[in-house]
Amino acid sequence: MSHNVRLRLEEREETFSPYAAKSKLARRDRPESPCPMRTEFQRDRDRIIHSKAFRRLKHKTQVFIAPLGDHYVTRLTHTLEVSQIARTIARALNLNEDLAEAISLGHDLGHTPFGHVGEDVLNEIFPEGFAHNEQSLRVVEVIENEGHGLNLTREVREGILKHSKSRAGILGKGWEAPKTLEGQICKLADSIAYVNHDIGDAIRAGLIVAEDLPEAAISVLGQTHSARINTLVTDVVEHSWAATGFDANEPPPLISLSPTVLEAMNMLRDFLFKHVYDASATASESDRAREIVRDLYKYYIANPARLPPELPKTDGVERSVVDYIAGMTDLYALRMAQEVLK
């Protein structure tokens, strides 16, 4: 007896907001037969989770390079936090939780070792430039599955590409909103996650103490990690309620925050840039990481035969070298530096 679970799940999506992305309308560049058990967005989620790039996220740190403590945030734990926040918001707004989850799980697959330091170095030395969101898209389109890519839906790929943000500020200048509301949720959930967990890591590392946090921001968002997450998620839902489609008199929806909460969140973000990301206390660690990435790039450009054979080779040696380095974990990059840079 055949039970087409997918059809039942697609029927359930018809109860979602009229602004929600519907999986039955999703398209892939290479058409595939539908799965009887899962919607298209659920298939994308599963392909991302089972990818090699996803597994490597557990050994890529967020801010601090290869820390000794067990409780520092990694790209994997960050990704899971983003997914949890995005799913909560999508569910509350009657949007497509599966799409929000898939985008969240795939958004940082292309991130470099050593956090944004590694990204900055590759952007400086690679003639074509480098951005981790573009690399995440390249991972799912070109690199994974032995060079065949994961053939994800266009909605998931667009959300992955447009999750990145400029330094100008959350929802500020240069904030390019994805077309789907689920993609917009993931972009904001990414900011909610990192602003909060990076505070915890900075305190753990002794760079700041809780009392250093700007009082004007803390008084709005809350004194603790959980209180701030709750404030931000609740505010997104309340300020984006038009996305539910329950009130036809509401203006066209956009996933956003109230002005007061947005100002407080940007205040915390600016504080982190000044006292953590750009702090002199992390300068020596960053300099070491920069040197390693630069030296590895020079070495593999000069010795392309040492590159793994499974890497795509059709876009030139430099592109292959960037793909290889960007895929490294912190510890692997440190080990390669010891082995080949003698």
C-alpha cells in the first residue's frame, strides 16, 4: 500500500500564510522525480545535513581561533542556534518552517577557517575576491557530491547567498533582503544568534565582563543571554505580524524589528566590533591566522599537485586553492601549516 506523505505535507502548507513559500512550487536547476516522503525543502535540509561541509562546521570556530575550552561557539553550534531561532519565528508567523530550516543549516557551509579573519585574507589575495556567502553557494552548487553539487531548490540557494550582511548595521544600508520571507527570517536570525553568543564567548575569554555591556542596550533587551534572545524573537514576531496574512488591512510584510529593539541590537553589535572583533587582545591571534592562510595559499599555488583530487579543477588552480583553504577547519589548517610550511 502506497502512502504519499509528501502530498499530505503539501496540502498542510496550503494552511500557511499566503506569503509563505510553498514547496510544491519550488524548482531545481536539474529536475528530479519528487520524493514520496518529503517536500522539496525537506529534501534540501537533509542533503545539507549529510554533506561533508556541514560536518566540518564542528571544527570551525566562530570568533576565537581553535580555543582550548569546550564551550566556545563553533560554526556548527552557531548554525544550529540560527536554525532554532529561524524555525521559531517562521512557525509563529505561519510561514514555511522547512524552508527556514534548510537555509539556516546551509548558510555558513562556505565559511573559512579562523572566522572572518580567514575570509578577509582570501578576499585580499584571491584576484576574484572572496565572500563566505558566495562560497556557501558554491559549496552546494559545485563542490559537494564529488563536484556535482547538491542540486538544491532556488529558494534555498537564494536564501544562502543573501544571508550575509554589511558592516553598516542590522537592517541598515546594504541590507539586501531575500525574496522569500523565510530567507529574511534566516538573515535576521543569524544576527540574533551571533550578537548574543559572541558576548558569552568574549566573557569566557576574559575580553569583557558582563558589566561592560552598554546599559542602554541591556535595559531594552535583557540582562541574560536567554532574556535577550526571547526579547528579540518576540519583537520580530510582533513587528512582522503582517507576514501571517491574518489581517488583510496590513501593509505588505517585511521581516523586521521595532525601532527601539533594533537600535539596542545595533548598539550591542557595535560594542562587539569595538571591544571583541577589532580588539587588540585578539590581534596576535588574528595575525597568526592571517599568516597561515596567506602562506597556505602561496604554497598550493606553487604546488597544485598537492591539492586533493576530488576538488573541482575546471575554474583554474587559484579557484581550486581557495576552495581547498575555505573548506579547512581551524585545526586542519594549523596542521597543514606545520606539515607543508617548513
